Amino acid sequence: MSEKAGAHILLTGRVQMVGFRWFVRRWAEDLDLAGWVKNNPAGSVETRVEGKRDEIDLLLKELKVGPRGATVEDMNVKWLPFENQFRTFEIRY
């Protein structure tokens, strides 16, 4: 069984107005991850996830590509301890 972990992820590039938050939520739910995703005023997308480390790694691979129309220029990942803070994955506005 994979160890549990958390991650704070900041994505920059063409990541707003392309369905990126919905893309993140779909993948997070499919991978049984919990947390949130939101657009930032500066044009980036920020997400916080918790779950199995292997599943977070799979999410990161998908986020590098993003949905159709997106261009991810940079992805900053900060690994965090698993704190069991979230029950579901939500889009924050």
C-alpha cells in the first residue's frame, strides 16, 4: 500500500479559461484524492490534494499536460504531510 501524503501545487501558463479546474477535479476524484482547486487572480491555478502518494504522482503527470487548450509553463509542487483535512475534492471560487 502506498504511503499517504499531501501536496500543494501551483500551475502557471495558459491554465485559466480552458476548463482546468474541472480537469483537476475529474482526475482527483478518479484517483480518490481529496482537497480543492481554484483560480488565482494572477492567472495561475492552485490546488491542494491529499491521498496516496502514488495517486498524487499520477495526478501530477496529468496536470503537466492539462486539458485541451491549456499550456502548462510551470508546475511548482510542495510535498506536505498527510493531515486528513479533506473528505471530498471541490472547486473553490
